[in-house]
Amino acid sequence: MFDEADDIHPLFAGAPSTTEFKKLRKRIVRQTREAIEHYGMVNASAHDKDAKPPRWLVCLSGGKDSYTLLAVLHELKWRGLLPVDLLACNLDQGQPGFPATVLPEFLDRMGVPHRIEYQDTYSVVMDKVPQGRTYCALCSRLRRGNLYRIAREEGCSAVVLGHHRDDILETFFMNLFHGGRLATMPPKLVNEEGDLFVYRPLAHVAEVDCEKFAKAMNYPIIPCDLCGSQDGLQRQQVKQILDQWERNSPGRRQVMFRALTNARPSHLLDPKLFDFAGLSIDPLQNDENSGDIPRLR
């Protein structure tokens, strides 16, 4: 499927011909397609040739994850497996030293439709966040608001983000350790205004695979110097914990991720999700609802 030099999207031009890379590429493409289908990111009507295809705003930061996202989505579209229009978007947030020409030149060279937007959110973050506090929350909120605005201006129905499996796991443990709730980044949601979808097609893809892929393709990586310069971030601490668990027990991350797809409300403690008060010892009722009743193990 991926072996013909003349049957390839420009984003994959120059891809290594090694067996290892081909397996990596196939795995990422397969996992992305599975997530798109599993979480219903494309409606059945989108496959109708007479219907106008939906348009997605693909957010490109210049990091390894967003490059992987961009390449894989265009690969799927190139092969007729993703019936949507894709518009890449980079939000230049005014960070000092940000190489503003890298992404436009790259996207032009790849023939990828795109929009580059300049909004100086950096100054706002530096002004509003007290010294010693992390920038991530405010920076993310300002960035998201601008991306929603751009999506509306461009007629997009969805904002597509490059969060991967490990981001989702880290967020789960951030909420567990610091937020007192069981929650994480869902692969598909509707924004607060109710007019845009937010998709994470890389939800099943491991971070290490994104890193290997972007490095092998030699994409021009742009580091985030705003939050990356801060030490002691809670997310970094959670990442270190997960890294240690993975070293002690390889495959632990995938097992934990699988648990997020296999929640059992009757075996948790939230009465808003399961009617504990309504449980009965009526044998007939229990037979009819046996799948919902907590059982001792």
C-alpha cells in the first residue's frame, strides 16, 4: 500500500524505505483511522459524493505531534479514506524568537492549504500570570479561543488537535492527583458554544511513535519556549511517573489507556452515574439488570 514512490502524498516524500519505518507509518495511519471511525468523527453523509464535504481546521504548532497529525490526515484524504477538506492553521502567539517563516514555507512546499494567524497572546500571558506560576492554563485558553474564531471564519465544522495517547493518560492522572475527578481529554467533544466539534484523531497513537515518525521525516520542529522553559510543571511530574512505570513494566501505558475505554460506572462511587440507591435484591429485577449490578469479585 505504501511502497510505490509515485503513490504518495508530498508530506511523505523522502520517507525512509526501511521496513521499520514502513511498519511505524502503517501503525500510525491505522490507529488514526480507527480512532476517526470508532469515535464517529466523520458522519455517514460525508461519504455522499453529491454532498459538500465537511471542513476541518487542523491545528499546527510545529511540534512533532501536530506534524504527525497533519501528515496522517492528508495521507488518509489522499487515499480517499477521509472525505473532508483540510485547512492547516498555525497560531503565531508572538513568542520572542518564534521562527515565523518556517511553517508557511513548509506548507507552501508541501502544497498544503493553510492559514497563518498572528495574535500576541504571549504578552497577555506574561502580564496576567504571576511570577512563579505556570502559563499553560491561560495560554491554552487564549489559543483555543482564537482557533475557534478562525474555524468559524473559515467555515470549518471541527477543530482538530494533535493530542496523542500519552497526553490523554497524563491528563487523566493530572485530574486524578490534582483535580479530584476521573476525567481526561475526550477524543471527540463539542465546544462550550455548541457550534464546533473538537477532534483528537491521534488518541490511540503513542507519543514515542509521533517522535520517531517526525524525526524520520525530518520535519522542521519548532519547540515551545513559553511553557517549556518552566521547571516543575505538574504535567512533567506525572510524565516522569508514567515513564518510570513503563520502564518497570513495559506496556503499562497501553494497559492504562485500555482501562479508559472500559469504564464500569457500577464499580465506581459516583451516584450521578449509577443508581446505587435504586438497587434491589429482587431476584427478578436482578436477572433483568444483571449487567448493571456491582458484584463481588
